[in-house]
Amino acid sequence: MKIIFLGLGCVSLVLGLAVAVAQNNLKVDKLDPLKATQMWGKSEFTVEKFRSANVEQRAAMAAEIVSQKKFVGSTVKDVISALGPHDAYFRNDFVPAYALTEGWKSGGDTWQLVFLPNADMKIVDVFINKNCCSK
């Protein structure tokens, strides 16, 4: 029993350190909410709308989510419970990220909404990140 708890403690420590290091070394291409509105329009954010939205509809809600820092202070579990499983990737599988564009399909830019957690898995920042880019 002690070995299991020790193992879980080590996994938690490593995960916490990885998230903390990632936060300190973040070099991301963030999109300003005003620019996001210019690119994708604006739609009121509700949890229900976001959960059932396609990427274009999510993108239109992203500026409000970022400018109002929705979910900052919440846990990763709270974000996923409210918004559904995340479908994008930022740094590791423990960071909830949601696709806002699908550039890989069209050869354009790929943007995602990122909910960045700290070592305690509480959201400390929310931003729009350019994950991949066109030529």
C-alpha cells in the first residue's frame, strides 16, 4: 500500500514540475481577443453552446472567454466537466485545449483555446494560441 502511494506521489510531483517548467518557459503565439473578434466574429459564450459548437462557433466565443478570463481559478477537471473533452494539444495531455480552427485540413493556421494550469492543476491563464501555421 505504501508503494502505491509513493508511486502516485512521485507521478504527481513529476507532473507538477513539468507543468511549472512549461509555464516558466512558455513561448507562445497568443492572439489578442480584439484580433480574434476581427478574425472570427463574436458570439456570446455559454457552456451549453460551447459543448455543442463546431470549431467556427467556438472561435466566435473565444474572445469573450479570454477577455473575461473564464475558468481562471477553476481546476482542470472543472474545465473538462463544463466544456467537454478537449480536442487540441498544448505542451502535454494535461492542459485542456480546444480547437478553434482546423488549419491542417485547409493548409491554413491552426488556433486553439488553451486553459493553462499550474502545478496544483488550477487554471492560471486562458489564451488563444497559434498551434501550427500555414506556409
